[in-house]
Amino acid sequence: MANSVNTNPGALIALQNLNATNAQLTTTQSRINTGKKVASAKDNGAIWAIAQGQRADIGALGAVKSSLDRGASAIDVSLAAGESVSDLLLQLKEKALAATDKSLSTASRSALNEDFKAIRDQITTVTNNSDFNGINLIKTGATGFQALANAAGTATLTVKPEVLALGSTNVTVTATTTIGTSTQATSALALVSASIDKVSGALARLGTASKAVATHSTFVGKLSDALEAGVGNLVDADLAKESATLQALQTKQQLGVQALSIANQSTSVLTSLFRN
């Protein structure tokens, strides 16, 4: 290779290597700063696109879980109210049974009847005020609800209503049922007894629906966690490895600077050839 003051191949090569080291060092520092080996599309377009798609699914699953949580809360409120209705029916049965006694005085029967009507009307109060986020599963006209079941929004989890209002299929006691006479008391007792059994069945069905919603909510949570871990596997940097790489590149950078300095000094040797 000819010695020349116009061209310094050694310095050019040293500079190229130093630039390459600086580029690697910038990449490593970026990974350490962000904690990601793929922080943007320019790092790895294919991996970034896959990760973005998974992030979209994770966000959608968050909405699904929120929908399921609202549904679970609505069922819990309805169950609590339903249990209250069941307790009220037990009290009605006690009053109705007592009123079938034909030996009761008029005053005693009247007192029992007033108690019966007060407890009966309390059922209406309970069922009408068992709303959660606009959902009521036990009042007259209840339609149930549909919670989101998947990230695509193509599937739902349906919970049917269990109406526990007076005069409904489950509560055959009506708003006009009384125990003013022994005959009325006998009739009311039959209605109350039937209602107790039907309400128990309705609450059992609501309990089953509650378990189904809770189970699916747990699954959605686990699925979301798994997807998030998968995204991490795709884009997260191994900081222990990057730390070791950083130290190696910093050493390499220092050596590159020294190599470039030496290469730049090589042309000065030529001046010694022209000294007297």
C-alpha cells in the first residue's frame, strides 16, 4: 500500500468501525432507557406490528372484564335482594298460618292482617330498589343483561331475569292478598308456601349465573395476563444482557477512538522522510 498524505485508509477503516460501535452503543442505551428491545416500528417492524395487535386485544379484554364485573355486581345485588324476599315470605307464612286459627279474636286477626300487608308490601319495595348500574334482575319487567364475553365483541354471556315481584311467576302472592278471614288465610298460606319454593329455585339459578360470570371473568383475567407476558417476550429487553453489552461497547468505543488517533498520526511519519 502506497504512503500518501491525500488518503489515509487506516483512518477511514478506524472511523467506520468507530461509527459502527457508536450505532450499537446508541441501540443498547435506548434498550436500557426504555426497557424494550423493540420500542418502535423502526426497531423491528414485524415484531412491533404483532405486539401492537396483542396490545389491542389486551385493551379489549380489559373492557370485557369490566362488563363482566358489572354483571357480577348486578347479580350480587339481586341475590341479596332475593334473599330478603325469601326472608319476608317466611314471615308471611308465619302470619298466614297463625291467621288460619278460627278461634282468633277480631282484634288479633286484624293485627295479624296489618302485619301481613306491611310485610307483603315490603317485597315490592325490595324488588323495585335492587338496581345496580341500571340493571335489576328481579323487578317486574326485568329483561336480564348480556355481558361481553370476548375481545372481538362477537360473543356475550347472557343472564336471564328472575322476577320476584308480587304476582309474578315466582312470587304468587299478589298485592291484594290478605288474611282478614280464616279462609283468606288458608288461601294465602298456600300461595306463600308455593312462593317460598319458587323463590328458592330462582335464587339457585341466579347463584349459578353468578358462578358462571365469575368463572369467565377469572378466565379473561388470566388470558389478559398471558397475552401481556407474551408481548413482553416479544419486545422487552434482557437488561442483564444489555448491561454487559453496554460495558463491552464502551470499551470498544474507547479502543476505536485510540485506533483512529493512531491512524491519524501515521501520515506524520512521512514528514520525517524530508528532514535534512
